[in-house]
Amino acid sequence: MNDFLTSSTTPARLRSWSTVALLLGFATAGGFLLDHHVSLTSQAMVYVLAVVVASYSLRWQHSVGCAIGAVVVFNFFFVPPRWTFEVANQEHLIALFTMLLVALVISHLAARLRRETEMAKRNLQRASQLQELATNLSIVTTPGDVASLGLSVLKSAFKGRCMLALRRNGDGLDLSETLSSNEADGMQCCMREMAVLGPGTGRWPGLDAWFLPLGNKPNVCGAVSIQPALASDTAGREHAQALCTLLGQALQRLRLTETMQAAQREAQRQQLQSTYLAAISHDLRTPLAAVVGAASSLQLLRDKLSVEEQERLLGSIVSEASYLCTVTENTLQLVRLANADQEIKRDWESMEEIVGAVLARIRHRDPVRRIKSRVPQGLPLIKADPVLLAQLIGNLLDNALKYSNETIELSVTVNAHVLQVAVKDRGIEIAQEKYASIFEPYTRDDLSGQRGAGLGLALCRAIAVAHGGTLTLRRRSGAGNSFTFTMPMDAKQPEGEQL
């Protein structure tokens, strides 16, 4: 609200009238100094100067008082007959009235100029406030931040009590302070009618506050209460509406963004499930046919088959069934990690035990013991899902066994609270431009002619991310590839053990 519309306090009024008296005193002293040296008209100009100074520095009431006082004092001290309020000469009377008129006109023009200057400053301040609010709202990410920022701006723009409440999912309001019955009713009504209520609006003019909605139909997001409010303060009400418009737009933007993100997540989930279903259907068809064919041959022709042929068919069934298990397990785990709304369940585990279990399980695929492991004794415990971590290491070793014929190195190290697991092979080097795409589902860089679903590395990357870590690939010096899994470790160990 405009400062010049509010009444000044008693000390301020006393200071203003003291200033008027001081100006008139200086003008009178100047008139006596110029007495006998200049004409009566020139002496009158000294009082006109005092009126001009009062008009530019004081409120209009005090400047008008100074103009009238200047005429009275000039008449008393300098207009013949002196020391009286009488005017003997008609010309002097005309001069006094002319002086009063000029003083009043100057006072009016100066007061009007001051009001326009104050209004221009206030408009500039409000424009800057709107610009700053728009800038700050562009980076907020939650409705609570919008409400906090909006309430702060409202309190800086208006001196009275300001309230901002967001609408809950129902018809209620989320409030940090208790509202009176009138305030609660006003906020509910302005949201229901989507209109500004209060003095000067034509709706509920008897109230001492403005009630403004946030947002537009049907997406009203909350309401604002500003008090006290004056019906004559049109500029203040328009500024409040502009602020509420920006806040409402920010809340609607956040709501729309949240809706779009939820829709995108759902679309991605549906697409991912469809992709997984189509891929697993394709990858399972061939091994299933092989299993069914081998089992049917054993069932129908067992008596006609030699022992070697029966062993070959049984080996085929085992091999194809193992492949089916691997593809199914990788697919299910990848779907679970991709669609998980919560973090994985992690507990304190021993890295030595996880690596040992993986090596024991994979030994039948590594009869010549090409895997050489280096796992230091006394490693700190890690907080992880042991099943997922074992699956990550197992997939990396399976790939190395499949695509490399030489020694495979598995090493585990701890450095600066970071666990690092590296699987290094001497197989055909993967091109650097494929480092990113090779971790995508159903992407393969198979130059060996061996089959695969292209899910292993994608699952490994998903497991690493779920543990807050990374899985990277780099070219090994000499020849081969190095896959490195890293994850942060908790410095606080159970049972008082520390890193």
C-alpha cells in the first residue's frame, strides 16, 4: 500500500510542523536582513522560496499550511501598517492574495509531482519484485518451495498480515498458522469463485483483507490473504494479483511436470516390459525347442539309441536348460531393478565369501582353471545385496570365459573407502565407440559366434547403479578388456570395526 495514503504518526507530524515554523522563521529573518534594501515584492519572494522548499520536502497538508502561514507572517511583519494584520493599500492586498494563490499552486504541483515520483518508484520496485520472483520460481522444484518463496515476497511487498495456503487433495488447505473463521471462509470462497474478494473488488467489500486465488479453473492450487487492504489502493491490489498469478503458474507448472514425468515413467515401464517380453520370447524359443526335441528323442527312441547318443542328448538338455535359467534370471532381475520404486535391501556382507561362492559355482565351466583371483585377506565388510553382487561378478566372469581363451584375472581392492572389483581378459578388444552401447539391453559385440541374449552387461550396470556404484570398461594394455565395478563403502563398520 502506498505510504502517502497512510496517516503519519504524531511525532512525524510534529517534526513536519516544526520544519514549517523553521522555514517561516528563516524567511522572516531574511526579510528583515533585506529590509530597506529591496522592495516589498522582493521580500515576498523569500517567503515564496520557503513555500517551494516546503512543497518539495513535506506532505501537502504541511506545504499548504506553510503557504498560508507565509502570507500571514509576511503581512504581519512587512506589509504596511506593520505589526498588524491590516492592509492599508489595495495593491498590497492584491499582492497578498496573488502570493497566496501562487504559493498554493506551487504546493499543489509539488505535492502532485512528489506523489507521481513516489508512485514511479513504487512501480519500479514492484516490477523488479515481479522479475525477481519469476526468476526464482523458474528453479524451484516443489510446491513447498513455491509457497515459502511466495509468502516471503508477499510479506516484503505488504506491511500487514499475509497468509498463503496450498490446497490439499481434497478441499482443505495446508497451513502453517491458524486462521480465523473469516480468513478461512475468505480463502475457501475465493478458490471456489476463482475471483478476488475484499475492498475495491465488489465482492465482500466490508472485509479488511484481500483474498486472492492461486491458479485458474479447474486447477486452483491455493489462496492468499493480505490485510489490511484499502479500497482506494488499486495499484496494490493489482500488484498482489500479479504476484499470485506468477505463483499459480509456477504451481501449475510443477503439477504438470509431475504428471508428465509420471506418464513418461509409466510409458517407459510399459515399453520396457514389452521389450523384455518380446526379447525373452525370442531368446527362449530356440533352447526350448532343443530341450523338447532331445527329451522327445530320449522318450521315444531310448532303446534304439546308443549310450553315447543318450549322453549327448542329456548334455544338450542340461546345456540348453542352463542357458534358459541364465536368460530368465537376468531378465527378471533387470526388470525388477528397472521398475523398483524402493532401494534394494542391503546388509553387511563379506566380499571374500561372495567371490568364493561365485568361483565355486563357475568352476564347472572353467575346468582348466583359467580364472586367477586376487582377493586380499581381512577386507572390510560391505553393505550390499549378496545375490545381486554375486550375479554381477558371475556375469562378468561368464563373458570373459566365453569370449577369451587365455587367463582371466579377478582382483578385489579397497582404496579410500571405495571397493573395486576388476575382471580382466585377453579376448578381442571392444571398440571404444561401443563402450556406451554395450551396456544397453539386447546389445551384443559378439565376434566369437557364440549365442547370447545381450542382457548380462545391462544387468551388471543396473546392479552397480543400484549399489550407488559404477561399472566401466576400458582397453587393457597389450590386448583384451577390463571391466571395473566400483562402489562406495561405509566407513562405520559393524561391531566397532573401522576402515
